[in-house]
Amino acid sequence: MKRNNTIHGLIFDFDGLILETERPIFEATQELYHSFGQELSLDTWAKVIGLSPDEHDPIVDLEVLVGRSLDREKLREKISNRENELILAQKVLPGVEDYITTARKTGLKLAIASSSSRKWVLGHLERLQLLRYFDAVCCADDVKRAKPDPALYRLALEKIGLRPSQAIVFEDSPNGVLAANRAGIFCVAVPTELTAQLSLDHANLIVGSLADVSLDELLNQLRRVR
């Protein structure tokens, strides 16, 4: 029997894909480094985008740079407050809501696969009034290893009952693209200002913005090459 490779679902990354959180997080962290007389370059930060907090802790890195222990909880709270201030000014990234609306109208399943915490992702999805559209939300809390490990994407597939050939992943970072690759899912890279300078060549397709190509156009392109 021929396998059904028709697309039945979309899996979205969250940070940098649905909401521009990466630039505000970088700016808040950079401000903290500057307050200790240290530099945090865009090149350095871009390399850790897509990693879970357990895999990269900027406060620990800062302690190494300054050569002494710091009040980690106090500094994390300081960064968090500044991040929230900057992120609350952000809107849903271009094209995302159109993709969600079209997917719902055509009966496609929708899932989130994020290396951020469940509290973080659910809080912003609720604030943006997007949570109700998703059939599954998979976060770092749900797996032993976050991206670039494929566990999050495999879990998302399981939650929406699809095979890898029946879904499309939307990612903005190399670590996320690699996770999708390892899960065997077609991956569309949508780079941000931060991740555009990194190699996303291993994505199946790269677009500047989801507003540049409609979901219908994307699905038609995919049908022609599969």
C-alpha cells in the first residue's frame, strides 16, 4: 500500500517564530552583561538560540567572565522583568495568524514544539489569544532533552497522531531545524534578525517571512516536489 504523505498538520516553534522574543531576551541579557562591564555579542548569542535554559544559562557564563559568584536568582529576576517589558510590546510575527486561520479552515492539526518552559509558552499564547487553536503544546518540561534533540518534534507528532511525512515544521534557528531534520519532518526555516546570520542551509525551504508565501502556496509547492 502506498504511504499517505499528504500534509495533515503543522508544527510551530514558538520563540522567534510566533512571537519575537529572541531580540528582547538578547537585549535584556546584553544590558545585564554591560552592567558588569562585560560584552555579549550578537554572534555569541545567536549560537545558543533554540537551546533550553538547562543547556545554556547566561548567568553562569557571566559568573565565568567576572570570575566570581553572583546572586543568580536576583539577576534572573532582573533579566526576566526587563524581558517581559520588551516582549509585551511585541505583536504576533507577520503571517502567523493567517497560517493558523487557513490551517483551521482546512482541517489541519496544529502543534507547538518549543524548547522554552510550558509556563512561558502557555502564558504568551493565552495573552495573544492563540492557545485555543493548538491541538498540542510540547515544551522543554515534557522531554529529557530539548532541541537539537528530536524528542520535542517526535512528541508533537505523537500528540497530533501523525507520521513525520504528514507534517511541516516551521523553525527560525539552526538548533530547531536540526531537531526537525532528525525527526524526519519537512522543515521551513523563517529566520529572524538574529538567526539570519547563521547557516540554515539544512532546512528544506527558507522564507524571509510567513507573510511572503501563503500556506496554500506553500502546500502547492510541497505537492510538486514530493
